[in-house]
Amino acid sequence: MNPRTAVATHAVSKRYRDVLAVAALDLDVRRGEIYGFLGRNGAGKTTTIRMLLGLIRPTDGNVEVLGKRVQPGTNDVFAHVGYLVESATAYPNLTVRENLDIQRRLTRAPYAAVDDAIDLMRLGQHADRRAGVLSLGNKQRLSLARTLLHKPELLILDEPANALDPGGIVEVRELLRSLASERGVTVFMSSHILAEVAHLADRIGIVHEGRLLEELDRDELRAKERLYVEVGASEPERAATLLAAAGFAHIEKVDGRLRVFGAEERVPEIARVLVNSGLDITHLAPVHEDLEAHFLRLTGGVG
Ligand code: ATP
């Protein structure tokens, strides 16, 4: 395994009877990066994460984490991994500090790790409250604090923004960013919300029906943002020919309308070309197609 790789899957698949939850997935997460594993509900994210953690056995293929092959039952590598899988629970009758202290003992972390984690997750004012009475957002912070106690090199987080309010989401984003940049922690996180990972991840893998459809780094993400002028005209074919003849080089036809690229500044010219040739214009508007639309198009939604 490449020493710069933190997590790798090699053609890993998981089948549940007639459902292929994960299909020949190849992942290569590099050390120090934040990798956003993005997919709609049911795409196979949780199943993948469970295989990364050795909680379930792949039907095919294999998984390596921090240079070691993962097999159910092996756990030495997980001394360096912090993980959060759905519905992480705390002991409701113990305080935040007591919950963290139990985890500290389990991971043999030093005493100071508890206060560090409390500070990092801004749980100071809740430290002596019972976990059971915390808001959902603060419960999630407690779960994240537990994953950080033993100062892991790698964090594997399943939907870490679940249950957090918008302010909490921003805080967690900042925290993950500083863990990656200041401590070199690798973060592999899943999400079904593009906006949540688009501003945080160094790379995004888009998963759909168990397959990795696309991997994008920051620059590629930006390049996916598309700007075009949408044109509806009485004779679309003729309109396309006329516009091409007038020097509009990139035109796509979608659902009876034209998308004219690189033309945001030339809307009046488009109108003139069409009207002067006797066509009726039914629609003429610049469109900024964002990443969300790209994601929805890729995963079969409306967009
Ligand atoms: P979500 O965000 O809704 O959790 P996900 O992307 O994490 O979605 P998975 O939970 O991995 O998706 O599920 C992928 C597919 O595998 C789904 O069709 C799901 O119904 C199926 N599946 C998952 N676990 C099991 C199981 N234990 N038995 C049978 N089918 C399962």
C-alpha cells in the first residue's frame, strides 16, 4: 500500500441477499486530506464505513486502513482511528465528563485528554450535566469528543453533521478543518448533503447505488459550476443553427431548449439574431447551475 494512503478499498462489494449495497468500490484516501463521501440515502455509505471499520465483512474485495488489512476481529489499527457511526450513544445517567473518562480509560489516553476534548468541542458549560439531558446537537459534540480522546491519526465519521443546527455544522466544519491542517489528521466523512462537504472536503467521492460515480478535487468542483444562457425559441433547431452561425460556439439542446455557453454578456445579441430571423423567443435567461444541480443530475434526481 502506498505510504501516503490512509484508507484504501480494492474492488470491495457487499451484498445483502438481492441488494448489492456496495459494488466493486475502489477508494484511495490520502493521508492528511479531508475526503467527503457523498451520496443520497441508501447509496451505500454506511455499509462502506462499516466495512472500513471491520464491523461487517465484505462479500468481495478488501480494505486497508493505515497500511493494515482490515478483517473483522482485528483491531490493533483502530488504536489510531477515531470513528463515529450512526446512533452513537452515551451513558445517559453519567455526565459528559464521566462519559469521556470511561472512553479515556478504554483507550488508555492520559487524564488531560478529557479536558482537551471538552475544550475542543466547546462542551465546557455542559461538562457536569448528565448526557441524557443534552440537546441532540450537544450529544453529537459529545460523540465527536469521544472520537478525539486518543488523538487519532484518522477520523471516520458517518454523517457527522446529523442533528446539528446550522451553527453547530459550521463549528464542526471548522474543527475538522483545523484537525486536518494543524494536526495532520485524515478525515473520511460521509454526507448526503452536498453543501456540507463542498466547503470542507479536499476531495469528494460521489457514490450512487453502491458505485463510485465520480471523484472531484477542489478545482474540479469549481469547474463543475456552469454558467449558460437558456433560450426557448419557436424553432429550436433553426435557432441553434443561426446562433452557431453568429459565432456562439458551444450550444447544447436540452428538453427543447438551447443552452448557450460563454454567452452571459451577449444576451441582447442572442435576442437580435433570433428576432431578426423571424423567430419568437419564449424564454431567455442566464442560468448559474451549481454543484447541487450537478450532484442531482449525476444521482438521478431533478436538476
Ligand atoms: P443512509 O444515509 O440512508 O444511511 P447509506 O448511503 O448509508 O444511506 P446504506 O445504509 O449503506 O446506505 O444502505 C445501502 C443499501 O443496502 C440500501 O439499499 C439498504 O437498504 C441496504 N442495506 C443496508 N444494510 C442492510 C442489511 N443489514 N440488510 C439488508 N440490506 C441492507
